[in-house]
Amino acid sequence: MYKTIYNNPRERSQTTYSWAYWDGAFTDEELDLITNHCVSKGTESSTIIGSNKQEEVERVRVSQTHFHHRDNDTAWIFDRFNDIIVRLNEQFYGFNLNGYDAFQYTEYDSNKLGRYDWHMDTQLGHNPLADTRKLSVVLNLTKPDEDYKGGQFQINLGMEEDAETINIPRGRIIVFPSFVIHRVTPVIEGIRRSLVIWVTGPKFI
């Protein structure tokens, strides 16, 4: 439950936002450091839950990824995210969270028309090893319309034709409930780079 006092109690008790954002978490120099570190570690072809077959994955998702765990090189990134996630969750969601053990670096390359079609991050089903993803967090490492074109981040709250396109400039962190359906449209020029975190917790009650 909440651990802080907030001066808009009605918002806390009655409103669940489809997304929220945080600007200024990292300087341009720090974003360059993060990007260079992630690029240096390489990437692998993305997978999806339930299948590692490339032809099945690419029906839904075309991207390159790599998971980064906490170590001496990345601890400062985790610490920065931890504080922001706590503050955004306290203000907008109030979910009971456990945490996360890695962030995913993702590249969407225009040479492959990189994309990720409609999906949600919360894992449903009978997999006993699947933690409940509650909050999804995205940090854009690249500049829209400069480093890449296309690659829009959209959320779908029930009607695909009414999908909302969310502006994510370089350095912006967005957070949204992991059960919100969302996508990344095809990148048609350049490479779109981002970090993604899934924060888990006990089942929703």
C-alpha cells in the first residue's frame, strides 16, 4: 500500500492512468554511456513467451535484444530506475511490487522493418515460473525523427482505430500497467534503441 501522503487523494483512490512519464532521469552524456555499454555487449534475436521459433516470433516481433543484470557497470542505472519507479508507482498506481532483476536493451532496425505488434506484457496462464508483471517501464535512448523514423509507441485501450500514440523523446521514461495492450510500429529509417523493464509483484487483488 502507499507509504507516502499525496495531496490529490481522489486521484489516488479513483484513477488508474493508462501511462505516466518522467523526464530528465539521465543526462545526454549518461544516455550515451548507457547506449555505448549496451551496444558493446551485443544483441540476440528477440523471442516471445511460448515460442523461440524464428518464423513464429517474426509474425509478432522483429527486433534485437539483450538482457543486462545488475553488476559494477550497471548498478548506477538500476539505482536511478529504482527511485523513479517507486515515485511513479506511489503517485499513479499503488501496485504491490517486488522488483525486477534485469533490463532489456532493444534495437528496432529499419533494415529489417523492426516492429512489435499488439501485445501485453502481463503473463497469463498456468506457467508456475511466470511472475506477475505489473508495471512496464520504457526509456527511449534515441531521438525520434533524427536517429530513426517510424517506430511509434502506441497503446490500445479497447479499439485499435482509437490507439493513442505516445510521444517519447530521447531520455523520457514512460511507465504503464503491464496489462495495457501496446505496440511499436515498424521503423522505416535508422535504428530505434530503448531499455525496457518489467516490474513484478504478487497477483492483483
